[in-house]
Amino acid sequence: MPAPFETSFAEALLDADRPIPFGINAHNAAVSARRFAVYRNNVVAGLVKALKSRFAVVEKIVGEEFFAAMARVFVKEQPPRSPLLATYGDDLPAFIARFEPARGLPYLADVARLEAARTRSYHAADATPLGAEHFAALDAAAVGDIHIDIHPSTEVVRSAYPILTIWAMNSGERELAPIENWRGEDALVSRPYLEVEVRMLPPGGAAFLLALAAGRRLCEAAEAALADDPDFDLTGNLAELIGSGLVRDIVDPEPKKCRPS
Amino acid sequence: MFRTSSLPACTGVGFKPAHFHDILAAPQPVGFFEVHAENYMGAGGPPHAQLGALRERYALSVHGVGLSIGSMRPLDRDHLVRLKTLCDRYAPESFSEHLAWSSHGGVYFNDLLPLPYTQQTLARVAEHIDEAQTALGRQMLLENPSTYIRFSESTIAEVDFLAEISKRTGCGLLLDINNVFVSAKNHGTQPLPYLESFPLDRVKEIHLGGHDEETDDAGAPLLIDSHGSPVSPAVWMLYAHAISRTGAIPTLIEWDNDVPDWPTLRAEAIAAQDILSDASRASAA
């Protein structure tokens, strides 16, 4: 069915250079630019507001004015494709990475990735974490072959920059201070219960978790982690995994293919 | 037949997560809570935990803002499935949407956009409502919009358009009295005749909210449906008038921006309840 009113209206909403749609009017004939601008403003301001609330730390870092200007460009370039605004902005980090005016802050895109991961974790499926007693009951000889089903709220964000420290200092979790140890940080985001938790992963921890999440067996994940960082500590990482409620289930070993390392 | 809309005939409040702990701390003088459907379409987490707790204690209205019923394009089937999942999970007393469109060409505009009122658009909107009611297995309510412009091609008055939609589809109507006032001021008409000619016998819920006042290019008043302030005195008067005609109808206070603390919002709900109770007494007498 043709819908000329919708098409011309829609095209003019995100592009203020386009003429206002044909066929709209107002009672006082003095139309309509100001009146149509209400719709333009509602659309753009509403979407910018959605991004502001999702990327509050990015906004804190660059300031309100810079963020709003950047968000307006993003909204016009990549408007939402779904009415579920909670996930709008999953592509903002990649946009920031190539947004010329933000070039002086090379870590900004990764901080945005961390914030995007927090929202996904917040809305992820609920699951009751497995208690530590299930691990105690495992057959030690076969433990390397198990698959660990990671909690659905788990997100890993790796960065060449100290994104956790930057995030914590700008979200009010830590006091603002010069960062003495400027190095890459891997963030773990999870929500085992109702609160989203953000913590720093130890050496090799990110590679370990990502391998487990990809369905690799425990021994394979440990190998991947050691390849990523020789300081990887399997016992410590496993204890942390269980203790922070990141294990949804253990899938029993199938025929053994490799020995625990 | 479908499950019909069945909110209690008292006042309700649009739920904001910031008020969750205040609301649960004690029984509230509120008959129902209303939520925007699209805020509860994630898989899990605090939104569902809060909605579950509210639903155990209060009647619930699910109010969609993203179905784009007023579009001439086909409805988004995936979104209908999401709405059905939500309604099946929480079994709300009512589901409502807007006479407006919000998506076009795959883009979601996050605003309630206007449509011309013609026989062609009427037929299309009626089809969409049939489709939604069939998919959800329930009657829905359709809300009158606030508008800032009109279309030259419109041939049907908004009240007649809504009456005919309701007649053809069996849907109920959600009468937003702030929208009536905002649109009338913006189009240089009077809100009272609009109310007088509104099909009040089809109204299953009323919305009350605040608006902002600006001016257009010619200096004429331009009211913005902003839901960021108390209900205006003029809207309270129109509400009392409508209620005196209809008797008690479930009435919602909407406050979506610059959200006040819970006691302030609760006071608005109590003010509406006073008018509602007077009307019930008058009609019982």
C-alpha cells in the first residue's frame, strides 16, 4: 500500500536540510517549520537521551556538549532498527573508534564497549549460579574434559588501555586520580543475581572465559589462556569463576580427548 | 471472544523504576500501575524482577509505544510476538497502543507520529488492530494522539475516525485528556466540543499528564506533550467534565520526564481519585 505521507515525513525527520513534508498544515497557515521541528526534535533528542543514559561514563569523560554533538551524528547515521531502545547503541563504540573529533581519546571506544556490555548484562537472561559443591563432587581424573556453561549475563571486554580504572574513576566507584600504571585491562561484566558487577580479570582470564563461553573443554580453555598469558593461574581463575557465580552448569565429560594440564 | 480490558475503575500511576522501593514499602492508594511494554522485552534482570513484584500486588496495564499501528506498512510480526510473550507472562488487565506510527523503512523513530484521517488510512489501521487483537488474544485500547500539525488530505474528524475504528474492530479507546487539550490548542480549536463528540461509551481508560507551553513561528500557542510536569488546571477541569458524563473510569497519571519523587506523584493520583470518587457518588445518587 503506498504511504506517501509516511515516506516524506520519515525522510525529513532525521535530515533537517530536507524540506518539511508536503501536505502538512496548521490552522494559522504560518506553518509549519516550527511545528514540524517539534517532531524532529522529539526524535533526535529522545534518541540522544537514550544514548546518554546508556553511555553515562563516556559522557562524563567528553562532557555533555561533545557527547550530545557526537550522539546526534550517530543518531542520523545509524538510527535504531528496533523499538527495543535498551540495546540501541551497541554500535556506538565502533562509531566512536572512527569518529575523528574523538581521536585524542583512543581509549574512549573501549570504555563505551564496557558500558554497552553492562546494559546487555543487565537485561540478559536470569539463571541461578551453580554452587561450589558441584565442583567438589567432580571426578578429578575427568575434570579437564568438562564443559562449563557460563552464566548468560557474562561479558568480557578486553582493552589495550586501562578501561576499568578509567571507568571506575568516572562512574564514581573510585576517586579521580592520575593513572600511574597505564596498561591494558580486561574487564569482566556479569550479573549473577540482580546487580551488575564489573571487575578486572587476571592474566589469561579473558582468554580462559572466552574459550569456555565458546564451548571449549576446560583443558582446552586452560591451554588457550596459557598461550595468551604464561602467568595464567588455573586454580585461581576457576575458584573466582565459581565464587562469583559465573557458572550456570557443568556439562559432564564425553569421551576423554585430552588430559588436564 | 477476546479477553476484554478490565482495569479497576480507580486511579493508577505510570511506573518508574526509581519509585520501586517506595512503592513496595507500604500499600499505596493506587489501583493499578502502567508500564511501557518495550521496557520489559529484555530476557531477564531487574526490570522483570520489579514488574513481577508489582504484578503480584497490583493490577497492571501494559502500554505499547512501538507497534506503529498507524503505519501503512505491515505490522512488525517480531514485535507482535514480543508483545504476546509479555502479555502471556504478566496477564495484564489491559493492553493499549497509540493511533500513531513510529517506524518506517526499518527505522524506529521513538516518537508517536501523526497520520492523515482518510477512508484508506482508516481501513489500514482497522486491519492492524484486528491483527494485533487476534495475535494477542485480547481486546486492545487505542489512544487518541497529541498532534502538532494536520494533513491537508484528511477527510475524517479524529473523533469519528476513532469511533469507526472501535466499531469495526471492537477495540476500546484510551482517552488521553492532556492530548485532547494539547491538540485543540495547537489546532486553534476547542477541547470541550471534542470531548462532547468523543465516543465516551467506548472509553476504558483515561490518561492525564502534563505539557509544556511554547509558541510557533507566528506566535500562536504551541503545546508540547512532554509528560514532565503536573496535570494542568485546564486538563483537570476537562477530566472532571468527562468523568461526570461517563462515571468512574480507570485513570492514569503519566509523568515520564523530570520524574518527581513518589509522594508528589502519589499526590497527583490522589487528586484524580477525589474527582473519580465524586463522580461515582454522583452517579450512585
